[in-house]
Amino acid sequence: MNAHVSQGGWPVLVLNADFRPLSYYPLSLWSWQDAIKAVFLDRVNIVEHYDHAVRSPSFEFQLPSVVSLKSFVKPTTHPAFTRFNVFLRDRFSCQYCGSHDDLTFDHIIPRSKGGQTTWENVVAACSPCNLRKGNMTTQQARMFPRQTAFAPTVHQLHRNGRLFPPNYLHGSWLDYLYWDTELDP
């Protein structure tokens, strides 16, 4: 039995009506059950299939591996400010030392000194760097982020997301995924 079958199996890549994934990181995936329900509700088109079917005594249905929405969903232009999106913007690395382990939020201007929890004042930092910087400004701590904190666009987050492909990619998905960052300006 395939590894993806034993892990909740037969995930379905969900594309927007323009055949682009709804999101890259996390990759827009549905369970095969949700995909089949969407097919019967006439909300999606089946683009690719697995070589596997589900059967009942009177019915057989080949499992979809890629579906596209029938109605275009306009992507948001301003991503939500979340811990995950800050880490994605910063490519899951500490903005002080480059570590990928034990990431936390760091307020460039500490909250105790009036710093806000905003895109422009928060960076990913590993716990040791965050503890070392403590309640100091970057100048006081002599610790400066590798990049200026900024509010990213959805496009920038998608581009960064493509740098972190999931552990499992079915062959039928590859024509719809663009992991090469050279493709985007």
C-alpha cells in the first residue's frame, strides 16, 4: 500500500478556476471524500485521477487527484498577520542568526517601549536570540534583523511557500505546481 494511503490517503490538489493552486504553503489539498462531495455538488471539475477507485455494490468512482473550482475565488491581496505568515515571510529562519529551530516572534521595538505587533515591527527569531535581545531595541542589543520587517503581499508569501514543498507530491500534481522561484518576478 502507498505511503499516502496509510496517512489519510489520496489527497486532492485543489486549483482555482485559473488552474493555479489556492495556496502553496500550506498546499491547497482536500481529502478525497471532500473532493468527491464537491464533484457531486457540481462545484469542481476533475482535472486528473488516481489509478484507484472507490466502490459500492452498485457504483464505482475513480478518485480525483486534481480538481479545479468552477467559480474563480479572488485571492486576497493582503495576507492575514499571523505567526505562521510571519515565519513564512522570513522563510522559517531567525532574522538574527539564521537558525531554523525553536522560532518565536520578536518585536524589533519591544512592546514595553511602545512597539506594536505589526508586520513592520515583528520578525522571526529563535528562542536564544529572542532571550539575548530581551527587552532591548536592536541598537541597544547590537542585533539587527537580516531583512527589514515588512508587510508581504500574497504573491511574496506564495513565492516563499514554493521554497518549502510538502513531503508528498503526487506525479499528477506536478504540471500545476511551480516550485521554481525563477518563474516569478
